[in-house]
Amino acid sequence: MNARTTRAGSPRRRVRGAVLGAAAVAALLTTTACQGDEPAAAGPSATAPSAAAPSGSASAGGSTPEATAPTGDSGTGGGSPSATGTGDSGETGGGNGTEYADCEADGLTTAVELQDPAGETPRHFLLTVTNGSKTPCVLNEAPILRLEAGDDAPIVETLGEPDSEPVVVEGGGKAYAGLYAFGNDEGGEAEYDRSDRFTATLVAGEGTELRGTLVFDLPDGLGTISVDDAARVNGWAGTEGLAMRPITQL
């Protein structure tokens, strides 16, 4: 109690002394300057709170919301679509033992290359398909191949058992199958069937036929070729060598 009383009394004495001093000096010509010092003393103390308030509001309201909102939005937006896309591609597998769907005929482009030297009877052909999609797809076993037009044309037998491992064709990638089209020259080629293109149906991972037909036009310079029941097709392969090596033995 004594300490509080003492502290309260000291400022009052100081104020009274200051007032008396001011009254005594009021008669002097320098009174104006003295009175001006007192408001000046009050000025800084009054100015300090107002200066502190804008500084605090700028740090609290300016930087914090602006830094937080964009960071959260960009993080959420960048991760979600990628995760969804990956899940969808995995769920559309064709029962082929991979995470990718079976290739569809309308998603592939075709090409044929003759493997025999010029002047020899055309027998050996490399069939190529290109995946026009950005997403990998799967080819199973061997194509269901016909050397003549129409679904009633006989199906070419596969050369041995086709590989049971599916061939994954990357987006924009290629896969291959080897074809031996003609095996008997007795009596001349005129006695055998002629063909101007090959057609193929793809096999699904479950072993059933897929919809759609692949058309393989003959290479430039070949109008038609001789075909017979000695024809054989090798299963899908990831390289030209794997596709053609067994065929070139025939």
C-alpha cells in the first residue's frame, strides 16, 4: 500500500511544478516556444499507436492469406487428375494378365513388308501394327488371319503354339507377326488361289474374338500373290526378329 501511494504522489508533484514553472515563464518572450514543446511531447506518444496499427494490419492481412490460398489450390489440383487417370487405365484391363486393355482394331494401323529378294516367289511377309493411342494396349496370342477376303475364307494355321505371354504395345509403338503365305510351286502359281490383301481379327485376353477387322494391303509393286493351305502365321512379337525368325525357316 505504501509503495503504491508513493508512486502515485510523485507524478502529481512533478505536474504541479511544471505548471508553476510554465506560469512563471509565461511573461517571457520565449513562452511560445516552451508551450510548443509540451504538445510536441504529446505528439509522438499519440502518433505511435496510429503508426503501429497500419504496420500490424499490413502484416496480418496482406501476406498470410495470399501465401496460404494459392499453395493449397495448386497442390490439390496437380495430384488428383493423375491419380484418377492411372486408376482408370488399370481397371480397363482385358483379362489378359496386365493392367492394360486389349488392343482394338480401330486403334491400330497396319503395314506389310515383303521379306523375299526381288525375283523370287513372294512367300514371307512381315505384318506390322502400330498403336495410334497414347495408352498402351495388349495383343494376345496370334491374329486370326485370312489370306482371302470375307469371313468365309479359311483361317491360316499358327506356326506351333502361339506365345501365351501378352505383348504390350506402348502408345505409338509397334508389334509384329510373321506370315508364310505360299508353300508349293508344283504346276506353277497359276493353279493356286490368288490374294490381294490379308485380313485379321484380334483375340481377347479371354481367348474370344474381338470386334473389328484389320486389313493388311500388299506392299507396293504386288498386285496379287499366290496363297495355299501351306500358309502359316507366327504369333505377335515385340520385335521383327522374333516375329520372322521361325517363318524364314519355312
